[in-house]
Amino acid sequence: MSDAMQAAILAKQDELRHTPERALATFTSRSKLDTGFRSEVQIRAHRVVVDEPPQLGGSDAGPNPIELLLGALGACQEITYQAYAKALGIPLESVSVELEGDIDLRGFFGVDEAVRAGFQRIRGRVHLESDASREDLARLKAMVDRHCPVLDMLSTPVPVALELAEG
């Protein structure tokens, strides 16, 4: 990460300390089911195709929603590691994340109402290339675990309200 990026992060932190009303943001997405289980998701100027694999009835035109969730967690971890490493002055050459999520499909398919529809467990490994000490890397991990938005949303329930709209 460049010195300009570090300066931008530190400046944003300072701005939000002094003007917390600027900290509130709303992110949006729109999606529409196309054919079968294929869905097109619009996020800002980006389009993402989401689909199920053939063994779940899809055409495999893209990752499925739960795979995207794993991808979102991995990418958020990487971004948060990069940002905090720079902000804390900890050298970080590279960061990558491998994740696995276990799901019991009886929950999704309504076979057993006692089984949750989502992941039973998510586990993974964060790979860091760094010359930093173990203590600094432990401090960095603690900061990332505390401030990674996707990890926070997966670890703590988020109120969700979905309503049916006409048309």
C-alpha cells in the first residue's frame, strides 16, 4: 500500500473522530431472478451473476449466494488487514484467505425444521507474508477481528427486515 493510501486512511479516521455524523453510510444492491436459479445482482456499476451448481438445480453461471458470503468475508479480511497494517505501521507484503463453510442442506430444503438453513460453521486460514514480529501480527489480527465489517455481521446478529412489495 502506498504512503498516499496510508495518509488517506489516517485522514479518514481523523475526520470521523471529529465529525461522526459523516460516518453513516448506506450500501445498496438490487437483484432480479433471471431463468432457473440464475440471478443478476447490481451493486453500484457492477453486475454479478449468481447461480446454483447443477447438483442443486442451477446452471452454474456464477457462484451461489453462500459462496459469495465466503468470498465477501475473505475479501473483507484482506482489505481490513491491509488497512490496519498500514495504519499501525506493520509491514505486510501480502494477505490471502482460505475459507470453508459447512451447511446441512436439510435446513434449506425444509427436510428438518430443527436444522438451520445457513452455515453450521465457517473456518479458515489467513496467510500473511510479513517481516513483523509475532507480537505485532497478533496485535494486527486482534484489530482486524475487532473491525472487519463482514466478520462482525456474521458473528453478531444484524436486524433484517424484508417486506413484500406489490409488483
